[in-house]
Amino acid sequence: MLRVAVGALRKHKMRAGLTVLGIVIGIAAVTAMVSIGQSASDLVQGQLQSLGTNAIFAFPSSRRTQGVQQGHGAVPSMTGADCDAIIRDCHNVLSASPVVHTTVQLIYGNSNWNPREVVGVGPGYLTVGNWQLRRGAFFSDRDITAAAKTCVLGQTIVEKLFQTADPLGKTIRINRIPFQIIGVLAAKGANVLLGGDQDNIVVVPYTTVRKRLQGSSFTHVDYIIVSARSAAQIADAEDEVKQLLCERHRIHPGDPPDFGVENMTEAADMLGTITTVMTLLLASIAGISLVVGGVGVMNIMLVSVTERTREIGIRLAVGARARDILRQFLVEAVLLSSIGGVIGVLLGVAASLLITNILSSLTGNIHWPAVVSLRAALVAMLFAGGIGVLFGYYPARRASRLDPIEALRYE
């Protein structure tokens, strides 16, 4: 039966090829769109992970002034001592770090550079911020206590100010104050969520930012970033942080707290939902071409039934049953769709890899992961076979119901 089907298709190679083309385009489009959607989802999840491992953010609360919401940080309630207490007393917390942001100019020799930001942090920032040291060392508790004039540079600043020279031990001027470089961070690249180069950063002790760069005697920090021991412990760690801060800030039951605590899980779930919906939308749009390809299969099979009416009559006359004729034409329809499915999956995989490479080259430091969706390929193949059965059944049924005598008379 399969040999007969192959022979029938080979008699009209051009027609069969054009019919297969519709299926190829549909399957390739679905495979490519789903793979690109998964690539975007992996990219977003990776970008969230680069912001912090199992991250929880504790920040000063907002307040209203004359009916206007001032936003987070309007009430300076978070301190470095809060961070120390979180590390000491919260058992589900792996590490934590205060964070203070400022923007200043860097000067080294005759060169200067404006970093994206200068960040004041604590010793635990490497852990909570998901950073790695490429060279050198990081701050110690002694540096925090002494508000030491030491700094750690991101890769972009090293390239801009030092080119190929070794920056360790060198002195740069931050806001006209000399700082010694004690370490260099490993490269992270750009972040689509933050909208900037993560390596264009200078990290210094948070006490140094407050006392030396901002000239402030206050111990308040912009926020505290906390890392739970595992993803499963994020909720417990968040509850511990809330309870501890309420105790330290003397927040009575029923009173509004002067702080807020949020984790990255909700943001990750929301972005994951968005990328999933977009992937399904793209796959649905691409799936329309599969329906068009199925209609093409039906048309060709109807033409084939008309052309082979006399052949069908002879087969019925010599003893072939109606279900044999039905099965024969269904095999031909499924064979057409399956050939198109295999070629379409291969082209879809190639297209998705090509598109992700193009996107990576266009977005600079943002690397789009190359994802081949095996599930999408398998579903596309099954769908291709289903298209053959669905759109091939009517022509096959029509062929099986032909009257042998009328079929033999057909010219």
C-alpha cells in the first residue's frame, strides 16, 4: 500500500511538491515561533537570575505628601544594622547586603568615565547579586567599619580606563577622592530588564558612599537585598524578614509598616506568563498556514480521485473493498503531510537558530539562548499527520464510495 502511494505521488512530482510546500511552511513557522518564544522566556529568566539569586528586596515604604504618593524610599527607614540583624537572626536567609546608589565621574590619569552607577554594598553582595570575582578580592567587614576608600570595578570600566593594563592596586579618583582598586568583577553583559550594561559599574563599601561620596552622617540605605537559602525557602525567608523588621522598627500590630518586602518570584511568574502567552499567540498565527496547507492536501487528493476514477473502478471490480480504497488514499494524504512535516521541522529548527543568532548580534551584549523545542517539533509532526488524516479523509471516503460500474465507464 505504501509502495502504491509513493508511486502515485511520483507520477506528479511537481504537484506533490507544491502540496508539500504548504505543510512545510506551516510546520516550519510553528516550530520556529515556539522555539523563539522559549528562547525569549529563557532570556528573561536568565536576566532575572542575574539580578540576584533567590532575591528578596526590603525597601523603605512610600508615603503621601499633600495627596501625592512619594514612592518607595520616601521614608528613610532601612539601615545597615537592619541588614546585619537579618543575616544574624533569619535562619532561611543565606546572605544579605545593604545597597546605596550614587552617580559620579571616574578619573584615571588623563582619562575619565561616567559609570552607569556607583553602588555601595556590603560583603555579602557577591552572593545576593549573583556576581563572580574575576580577579582580586572583595570588601571585608573591616572595610565597611572603616568606610575604606577601596573599590571593585566592572569589566566595562576596566576596558575603558585601563585597556590591557592590570588595574589591581591602581588608584582612581571618584568624586575627586582617591580609591584603590582591589578587585575586578566577572562580566555579566547587558540586562534587558534594567536597560543597561551591568558591567558599567563601580562597587564600594556602602559606608564609604554615605560618608565620603555623599558627605552624610546618616546610616540609612536605599534598600537591602536578601538571598534565601533556596528557591523553596523564599516565602519563609520573606516572612522572617518582615517579622524581624517589624520588631526592630517597633511596628505594632495593625499599624502600617515603614518598609516593604518583595521577592522576584512574582515578577518571574508574571514575565513567564507573558512570554508563554506570546509564544502561544505566535504559534497560533503560524498554525493558520497549516490549515491552508491542509486545504491544499484536500484539493490535490480530490483531483487525484477524479484522475484515478477508472483505476478505482478496476480495483473495486477485481475484489478490492471500499475500506481498502479508503485506506489507500488516506495513506497517500498522510505520506504527503509527513514528508512536509519532516522537512518543516528541520527548516523550523534552522530558522530558529538563525533568528536567535541575528538577535544576539543586533542586541550587542545580550545573548539570546539558542533553544530547539523538541516538544514543538514532536507536536508539529503529530499535527502534520493529523492534517493528512483530517483533510485526506473526505477525498478518500469519496473514492471508496464510487460505484464500480460508473467508475469503469468514466473517461
